[in-house]
Amino acid sequence: MTFEQANQVIHPVTTQWHYDTMIAAGFIPETLEQTGFVRSYKYTKGNHVITVHTGVSADYWRDRTTGDGGYWGTLSEHVNSFNA
């Protein structure tokens, strides 16, 4: 497979690193699939919006409601803080 072909692979949200964490915290995926090496997925819970990103050099998240963000390892603690 060439680089160009690999960058056209479709990635369903259900197969991504963030999916189980976000679903368990009650978030709903608004972005159901993305294509390529660099991707962004949007989740909502009520009026709360979080985007998660898979990049070439890092996987990270951004809370569009509070402005918080971080790398993949801090996502679970953040989204579970809303259920405390």
C-alpha cells in the first residue's frame, strides 16, 4: 500500500482510542468516521462538546465548553469528572 492509499483509509469512530471512554461517560459521537492519518471526532453530552484528535505525532482532546484539554491519557479523568 502506498502512502497516498494509506492516507485514504476510513476510520469509524467505534474503532478509535477515545470511543469506549466517551461512550462510558455518556457522550454521543457526532462524527461517525474520518479519513486519513490526522483525524478529529466530535462528541456531545447535552450542551457539552469535546473534540478528540488523532495526529501524526500525538493523540489529544479539547473540551470546547470549558477550554480544558490534554493528551489521550487524561481524557478519562476529565469526562468522568462530570459524573461525580
